[in-house]
Amino acid sequence: IGSGTGNVSFNQSISGLNANTTYNYRAVITTSAGTAYGSNVSFTTQSSGGGNFTKDVLVVNGDKNGNYSSHFTSAVQSAGYTPDVWIYQTSGVPSSSKLLEYKVVVWTTGNDYGSTTFTTDEENALKAYLNGGGALYFSSHDYLYAKHGSSSSGPSAAGTFTRDYLLINTWAHDKGYTSATGVSGDPIGNGLSIAIGSGAFTNYPDYINPTAQGIAFMRTGTNNVAIRDNGSLGFKVVTTGFAFENITTTANKNLLMQRILSYLMGGGGSSPSQPTVTTSSASGLTSNSAVLNGVGNPQGSSANVYFQWGTTTSYGNTTST
């Protein structure tokens, strides 16, 4: 994959697999600086016919008046994925069956702040997607204002999308913060420091505090501003109380998105100084074959990449370099 200093996607097809069988694999990168191993990722071959989650990333622009999808598509592309895009203004609400084609859905409410910011139909589609085992990044700085009112602060009620899916317990509206720092050691937040402004639209960010199923991974001062699931649910979710669109630099947008996608795809962690590699979800699954995917960063040295795979985490098989 060369000797650059940016992330490069790579993949390898394998065949001769057994139907309806769970396999494990991890990506490996080797340079003169050392060898790095991606996190283990598992997949199950199909028993017959097709299945869900056959595509990587869908970006949904849920804003009813503006289109802010470009802020997300470019960042997703920097992480090594080619996203599909769904625009509410032209296509309405995506069906749950459409969402279930994707391993990750990235959803923005954009600059909306009224009663149509996030409709019941949109909520029901995302509930069905997450109940089906999906993975969601939900970016919004006015969802809570629109859904619960300007004077509300929680706690959220059991059975609501706010609590059970976005994992928000309590919150505070329109706090006007202009920076956020990642929580040390967190697979998404570690080492992050971002500035937030009013580049795409006026900045009205919220503080958001997690439920017992959530973990805060970014803060401004002592206040929580971003949440991820704790791994105890049948789905994965990342929620930010600030608008991703208003992160001030492309580099920080790209880095945060890479971390979020790495986490939602099942890999993830902050980048050490050695070469880095992330194991992405397998694609192209049939009853006897799969395409293994990874993202490697040589960090400036010539690199070889390959996958280790097998039916256990002892692997036992290695693809060509």
C-alpha cells in the first residue's frame, strides 16, 4: 500500500468457506518500524440467499431545508469508504429495509430545529435498523430542543428513542462551547481535540450525559458532549451533542469520522506512532466466500498488508501480502 502517511484501504477475497459458519479475521501491516495488528472482526457466511448489511456506509441528510451531506461524505471517504447518500428533500424517509443494507448509517439533522427536525417516521425507521443490529452515528445539535422543548433537561423516559437508542439521559441546551476534548484511553476519543464554530450554520451545541448503557467519549471542561454505547446492546451507536458539520477543520472532521467508523465497524483505537491498521467488516458474503477489508497507514514507511483468518481467533490462515 505504498509508504505514505495517510490511511489506505485494502481488501482480499477468500473462498472455499463453509456455509452458515462464523469466521474471525484481523488485518496486519508490517513496515521497518514494526508490525501492527487490527482488532478481531467476525462474520458469518450466509446459509442461503441474500442478507442485510451488504454495503458499508449510508449518509442520510435529514435536514428538511438544506443539504449538508458533503461534510460527511468527504470525511467518510477519507476513512477509506465510498458512501451512498440519501437526501430527505428529494427522497423522503429511508425505509428500514433500505437502512438495513448498510453496516453503518451516518445521520444528520443539519440545521433543523423545529417540529420536523426528526419525525416519527424517521425515528421508527432508525429503531427498526438498530433493532436489526445496525450501527448508527447520529449528529445533531437541535434534536433535543425539537423533540423535548427548550426548557427540558431530562432525564429521558424509558421507551423513548432519546434514552433507549441515542443513550442520552440528561442534557442542557445551547451551551455555546467552541471546543471538545476526547476522553483519554477511549477508542474514539483518545487524544482528540477539536474546535467547533459556525461554519456550516450557527452553532447551538448541547451537553449530553449518558445512560447506564452509554459512555461519554468527549467533553468540554467537565461537561459531556459525545456518547457511544458500552457494548452491552444488540446494536452500536455514537451520538454527538454538537453538529459534525461545524467542526472547523477538515483534518479534525476526517480524524473524528475515521475513529467513529472504526468503532462502529468493530475495530478502532487511537493511532500509535508505529504503522496502524484497522480491520473493517467483511463484505460480499456468500455461503462459501467473503471479501476481507482493512485500512492501513504506513506512517511513512514501505508496508506489506495481509489478513489472518479462521474459524477461531487462533486464525490459522493468512492471505497473500
